Amino acid sequence: MSDETPKIEERENGPLIAKHIHSLTGEDGAALEVKPVMALCRCGQSANKPFCDGTHTKVGFESRGGKPEGPDKFFTYEGKEVTVSFNPRLCGHAAECGRIASNIFDANKKPWVQPDNGTVAEVEAVVAACPSGALQMGTPPETMVAEGRAEIMIQKDGPYWVTEVPVETDSSAEGISERKNILCRCGKSGNKPYCDGTHRSAGWKSGD
Ligand code: FES
């Protein structure tokens, strides 16, 4: 019997190979046709995004190198009723947390997470919405194992938001989750295959 477990494999200096994904959503929110095996561009330069067209070879894309941003460790923020953990190395700076509850998650404050400034329900909602898995409930974090619908959502001029798809990579970070990851699409992250937010600072445009 063939193995139809959803997964994403890294190709060295090449694309991400997505296998048995249930849905793929384009930048405009429209569903794209899903094939059992798809090569997704992550050099940022394919003329056929989101799919790889071989341009990575021409442009000399390197899937390693660069300088990972932020320490690879979970910091914990304890409130009276709830504790939140955060690993900066996994954060793709999608900023969902500040958008949803800036009363609790505010990068301009110290500490930047203050669980007691909101309700437990608000904290839980933000952690559930965090697309990278960098924010987790409790301490120490446990590896969250994939168990639901395998989906990839492509962000406008940004990365792949991946849910419920384990990523096969030799790159690792503490407490990495199989349930949520943000994967680099622009080719510029210092922490590939994960996004570190460089697409934004580099002003990368997908051209899709
Ligand atoms: S990874 Fe192949 S064209 Fe971008």
C-alpha cells in the first residue's frame, strides 16, 4: 500500500516537495488544484509560482546559509492563570498576536507578553491563531503532532502557512510543531526552511 501521509520534504538547493496535501490556497484566497506530489518554489524566482520551474538552478539558490534570527529557546511568560511559551527562532513575524490582542502581546513592552492583561480565552485564541507555532500554551512546550487536515495557505508577497503537515528537514528548533509552520517562499530567510520575516524587510514581491 502506498504511503499517503501528508508531508513536506526539502530538496537541497531546490524546492519544497509537498506530498498528499489536502488543500492549497493561493495568494488571492482561491483554492488551487492539488496534486499528490507538488514541487513548490522557495527560491522566490520561479515564473510559475507557487510551483517550481527549475529557476533555482539558474539563480544558484542555496537552501542553507544565512544567519538565523533570535535565540532557539522557549521563553516563558507566566500569568496568574495561564503561562505562554515563545521561541523567537520559529517566529515568522506574521504579527497575528498583536493584531488580535495587543493588550497582551505588545513588542514595544517589556515583557512583550503579559498574560494578565487579558482573559485566558484571549490568550488561547492568540496561541491558536499563531501560524508558526512559535507561541505555545504552558511550559515546557510539548511537540504538537499533526492530526488534522493538511493545508498550505500562500500569503501575499510572503511565505507558506502550513498546518498539519510534518516537515522533513535536518534543520531543527526547540519545540518545533508538526501542526503549524511558516515556511520561506522568498529564498531569503536566514533560517530556512522556516520563514524569519526577511521577505518583509527585503520588500520581496511574488509577482503572482
Ligand atoms: S525553487 Fe525551483 S524555481 Fe524556485
